[in-house]
Amino acid sequence: MSSSSSAAPGGGGTTPAAGRELVDGPWLVVGLGNPGPEHAADRHTVGAMVLDELASRLRTGFKASKQRAAVAEVRLGPPGPTSQRVVLAKPTSWMNESGGPTAGLARFYGVDPLRVVAVHDELDIDAGAVRLKRGGGEGGHNGLRDISKALGTKDYVRVRVGIGRPPGRMDPADFVLRGFSATERKELPFLLSDAADAVEAVITDGLEAAQQRFHGPR
């Protein structure tokens, strides 16, 4: 999987050169993970952790939804006509069943797939790094694969939260279902903050501008 992709132009009603979407309406940000307290600290659940960070900084909480997800409705950007309506969602399904809740929420809130943002763990990115792309393959990520199938397209935005490769010969499937190491936990708040910043940048500034910010030297 490449770490970037050509960005479809994005945000309400501006030109492609502005790096914004050619569609209007709300955004849906989905933080992927597995449900239950036993998985809350797993590397595989880092997407949901990013959503918790966003909700905390926006001073909101999640509520249960009929679409098998916990949701929070917020606005991003400066107050006024340019502020963006955003639905934050944490599916309560298993990771490999993330598509049903995502597609159900997109239909319920009238969200175009181009304005769906999936936040997820990424083995192929160094631990602590954040990368952004639209479309492309799922790289063996079952949550993304199910979302692509349910939405009928791969052309949604991905905020890819790097967790690195497993050590030695550890099976990647075991690695992602383990908690972060003591050293990683010290850096985790910074990673979650960066990923939350990346989500906000995609929505308020457009994908291309967000890529330029997060893909360059930091």
C-alpha cells in the first residue's frame, strides 16, 4: 500500500485546486477497533482510540446508535457557513464486520462515500507515524475490506495510524491483538493527538493539504 494517493478535490463547493471534495454534506469519521474492555488497549483498536481523543477535545460524548455503533455529532472549523457537520462513530461490531455499521450510518446521515473517513491501525507504517490516502487496496486489513464491500467503493479516505511490524517471527494477527509496549504507551498520547489532528485537517483543509502537512518531515 502506498502512503499517499491522489486526492479527490474536497469540501463544500470549492474548486479542485483548493484540495477539497466535489460533494457537499456531512462527514462520517469511523474509528476502527474491536469491542469490549478486553480489546480497548489493543493495537488493532487504535482507530477507536483516536475517536475518543477527538470527542474529548470537542467536549462531547458518544451515544448508542441503531446502526451498531457509538456516535457523536459535532461541527469542525470556524463557526459559520463554512463549519463542517461531522459524525464520529465507533462500530460496536467486530473489526471484520465494520462495513455494516459504516454503510448504515452513511445512509442514515446522508453521507457520500467520498466524505467517509476510516481511522485504522497500519502495520506497513512505522510506529508513531500517520499517513493519509484515498482509495487503493486494503493491505489485508479486514475492517477496511468489509467497509469497501459495504460502501461499494474503495474511494473513501483512510487515516492510517502506524503501529509498525511485529518483532521477530510473531504472527501479525497476534501482534495487532496485543497491547502497546511500555515504551509505546509513553508515546501513544502524541500518536493519538497527531491522528486526531490529521482527521481535522482532512475535513477543514482538504486531503491534499493534510497530506502535505503529515507526510513531510516533522
